[in-house]
Amino acid sequence: MVKTGLLLFASLICLGSGRTFYTDKDKAVSGHRDGSWEAPFGSISDCVASLGTAGDECQIRAGTYHEEVHISGLKGTADAPIVVRGYGEERPLLDGTVDVLPDSGVWEQTDGVYHGQINFTIWQLFLGDLMMTNARWPNGKWSDKTIFDGRNAWSKIAKTSKVGLIVNKDDSLKDTGLNMTGAVAVLNIGSWNTFVSKVDSHAAGTNNFTYTDTFGNKKIKSKVSRYFLEDKRNLLDAPEEWFFDNTTKTVYFIPPSDVEFDPTTKLRGKVQTYAMTISDSEHLRIKNLDFFGTTVKGISEVKINKQFIDHIRFDSLNFKFPTCSRRMLGNISLTEGTDIDGKSWYPRETWWKTFTFFNNTFHGADGIALKYSGVNVTLENNLFEYNDWTSANMLRWGGGAATIASDSLNDVFLRNTLRYNGEAHGIRPGFLPNVTLNRVIGQCWGLQQNDGAGIHLTILQQSFSHIHRNWIHDSPKYGIRFDGTPPRVGYNGFITENVAYRCTSGGIQMKGDNHTALGNLAFDIEEGAERPFPGCSLCVWKHVRANKVEINAHSVVRNNMADAANGCKKFDGAGKLIYPIEVWPLNGKIVENNVIHPALKYTLHDADNDDFRVLKTAGTTDVGPYPSPDEITHYWIPGRQLYKASSPVPPHGAQTVNHAHRDALMWLNAYGSSTHEVYFGQDPDKVNSAGRTSEEYVGTARGGGNVMYLREEVREGEVYYWRVDAVTDNGLFYRGDVWEFRT
């Protein structure tokens, strides 16, 4: 078995019809390296160059590889794909960084700042696995994730700001006493668009600066704008910050405050954008590899030379800090990221190409985590977390970007988890998408952009889209959003059986017409507070504010549950907001059997702790995503599946579990497991060591069930522990973690 970050899957060596070549850079070989087991290649590139027949494999032994691998002209088949993978359970690392140490071998120190000259260019710096933060103002750092904090680690903009001129809202810029001329400004001045420019002029002790605006902005909305400055030597003033002078090739940094720094320590610097580039290849699998400080690119060039990539499967790859902008070098162009291009030519169904992203992790990308184009692209069981702390993904004003940015047809998003990514938009699918059983947590949690949603569909992408059984929660943004303003709106989308909770902007917002909202649940703003009037958790609008064209006149809104729902605030004939504020009711051709009540969540078992089952005392039937009040064996939980049971309900560490309603335990089944053994008690050691003959053994859930009812009632003010072990369908056993909750 192979551990891949959070996930562990069986990693069996596929014995196909082709040849197998090996790479092992650390194995001593006397004589010629021919790729055999006895004389493996020393590089991945040599191994890949030997592939050429359908079914061929390049199997890479564990080790760290620093090279640029170009995969081109490889044509496998559906039955015999060409494979590039880690050997067995091993996970080779493709590293885009190199050692950073002055030629003298020692870092000098002046006033707490270490420095030294090197003879190459870097644009990202690591101390061990810790990403150092570009010198910036206001300060923020990676280790505590304050660089995501748009509320406190970005500065606010005054009303007197205008295109080309930023005026700081308070005196904090002036009080720095620094001259910011030449610094890089990251500017969220376009709501859901963030741009980058250099500071053209600023005088120390003043509160404004100029920049060159090439973004097409017509107006800056100062109330919802923010910025920070970085990449200048005089901004280096806090632990974990760094600066690189590209002219003198001098590295400056301040080590973490909790580290006793040895001046002979080697740091790591990013020197590579892509470790692997794929072109002119089809039916190819890339599997069981780790990437650090580097990533993958796929290229189709049908217009030029009739070459494309097709049926590429990216399987169980871990990307850690895969992308980083070159702002430190004064380069303010967009970040080059993980980009798989299968958009070759029209018609789409014939010439657009197909990819699968299965069981990958994307962590710490500076910019869009994954961008792709194609047809019938599947993203299944992937994890995206802590990506994009600037959201600076636009060169000109436009529709914005996303953590996952698609320009594709017939996307399938299945069981992915997004956690605490910075962009305003999380999943932004292409045309005719199916977005099912995904979990989006804390999208744009630092509020570094405006507008947006965890799952966001623009106008054309709404047509015949299916957004089904997702949880979106704990975000300042909307959970699910169909956007648009007449005369440009979307049609015929389906939002069904989703749960959107603790989303401050709103749970579900549906603009357009001929849509269906069926069996959804939406409640609360961030921190679990009730939604104040005139906000809405279920927002099926009649008008887009003062726009006089009616929307959703032919939509269906049925069997939903929400603590607050309406059709938007009312405006008068002159386009002015009516006071005192009034709201339209939910709009639609059919609006029926919806349960709307401010105390809605108290009709559920324990909504604050992810138990959305309807209580028998609620008196509702066929409403919401979990409509049955009777005992059940299956409770759908979205998100990425691990090799072991995960996503416990109640959540691990929960402190407010409702003892009166806690009659059962639920969990997300392990991947490939339909049988799970459950243990429960009040002694963590006994629960940890329990077996099927122990009194802590509660029972076994079979047939894919994930609900276990308790034998006795739990008591108020107590701590309980439980464990769920998984038995895979092929007989393997995976011991679960010990979870706990307090009533």
C-alpha cells in the first residue's frame, strides 16, 4: 500500500503487454544503464525516452529527481496505456528546488537579517518544508496562513482612490516611513478580479502611490477594495520573510522566530516551473509521484502541427507548492501553473480531448491550483487545500478565475474536497457539468476578494448543469451560485439535494430562468450565527436589484429547507432601494413545499455538527436532502475518500454535540470498502485497543452502510470516543483513528 498524503491506495504493479523499464538514480551501476532491473536508468528522462510501444512502463524507484522530463510522441491504447509511475509502493520526488547556500558556505548576519550571494536565480525560498514569505507590507506569513487574511494582512483603500492612484484608508502606509517606489502592488480593485502592478511613485511619509493601470478598470469600488505591497528590500522586517536581489544575486531572509538558525544551513530555492511537459501523446498514465516546487504541463497544438494530448490519467500525484509567481524578480505576468490543455479545434465533441484527475493533492499553489480544457474531463477524489493567497489571476477586467478553472465540456466533479483556498471561486466548471458529492470548506476564507462562491457557474455553464449532493460551508461567500444579470442570464440548471451552511453571503443563489432548486438545505452565516434580514440562505431572485427584467419566472423551487429565503430586495421605479427594506418572495413558476423558518436547524438532529437528518418531531416529509425521519443505513457524506474511514459525524473534537439527539454515529466510508467495524466508549485507550470481542464493539456496517445506531443514550456533559475500522472489498484491513466528541 502507498501513502499519498491523506490517501492510501493499493498500488499494484501492472503487468501489461509492453516492456518495463526502471529508473533508480541512487543505484550504483558498473557499465551501461539500459533500464533493466540490474542496470536501471539514472534519470526519468532516459526511461521515458525508451518508451514507445503500447503497454510500456517506466517505473521509478524512490529518490529525489531534479530534471525536466519531456514526454512526447507516446501513443498507448485504451487497453494498453503507456505508464510513467513510482515503482510499487515507492513515491519518487520530482523537485523543482536546489540547495541555496553562499559560496562561502556561511550566511552572514546584519541586524537580524541573514544574507549571502549565490550564482543563480531563484523566485521562491524554503527553509526545510517551510515556505518563506516574500517581504511584504502589511505583514503576513505562510506558517500561520495570515497571508490569506484579506481582512487584516491587506490594507484598505480610501474613497479618494481612482484608477492609477491608490490612497490608503488610514495612516498606516504613511506611518511605515518607507519609500515604496518599485515595490510590487497586489491590487484587489476589481471585486472578483485582482491585478498586479509596480508602484510607479511613492514618497516616504505619504499615504498614496501611483501605478500603471492596464487592467481596463473604469472605477475602483473603494469600499470593497484592498491591497498589499511586496518584493522590495526595505519591506524585509519580520521572521519568515525573504528578499532576492536579482541584480547582485543576493538572498536576504529572517529565519523563523522559534528556530535557532545555524548560519551554515542550506535552504532550498525554486529554479524550475515544469518538471514534466506532455505533448503529442495519448492513453498515458502518470501515477504515484510527488512534486515539490514544480508541476506538470500538457500541450495541444492542433492548429500548428496537428498534435494533441488525449486520454491522459493523472493518478495519485501529490503537488506541494507546485507553482509560484515571479513577482520577486519584478515579473508581474500571470503565474505559470498546472495547465492541461486539450482544447484543440472545433467541433468540440470531435477535437477536444479527455483527461482524468484521480486522487491527487494540490497544496500551496501560488495562483490557480488546476487549469484545464477538454471534453468529458473527470476530477475524482482530489484534494485542493491552502492554494492561492493573492488571487492575482487576471491581466484585464473579466469574469475572474477559480481554484479549479475549467474551459471544458461535460465536466464531472466527483468526491473532491476543497479546503481553505484563497480565490473567491472554488469549483468553476465548464459547459454541461455534473458536480456531485464534493465538499468545499472555507472558500476565500480570508476574504481577499469579493463576490464568488464555493461552486460558481457563469451564464453559459448553467445550461443543463447538475449540482447534486454537495456540502459547501464556513465561507464568507455564497455556497452555490448561478450568476448573471438580464439580458444575459443562464437557463435550465439543476441544484438538487445540496447543503450550504455557514456561508455569509448566502447559501444558494439562483439567477436566470427555467432552473430547478429541489431538496436543498441552507442555513446560517459564518460562526453559526442566524442570518439577519434581509439576507437569504436560499436566494431565488425575481429581479437583480434595480434591474426591471424578471428572472426565474419559469423556475421550479420545491422541497427545500432554509432559515431565510427571498427573491431579493425591492427597488422602486427609479431604481432606488425601498425603505424600510422589503423583499420579494422566492420566485418561480412552481414554488411549493419549502420549509422556511429562522429556527430551522433545530428541526434537525444536530445541524451544527453535520447531522442533517430530520427529526421525527419536525412533522416534515419529503423535504430537504435527508428527508426520512426513520432509521437509515446510509447517510451520504461528500468529499474525498481516504484509505480509511473519515469525515466523522459528529466531527472529531466537536464540543457541542446535542446529547438528546445523538442516537447514531456516521462516517465517510473508506475508498473501496463496503464493510466497517465500529467501536464506542468513554475510555480512549480501551476504544483504541478494542476488538470484536470487546464491550466497546458496537457492530459492523455492511453493504456500504455508514450508520451505526448506539445501544444506549449518551449523557450530557460527557466525552465519548469512537473508532471505525475498514475492511476493503478485497479483504484488506485498515484501522481507523480514534475520534472524540463532547456532549
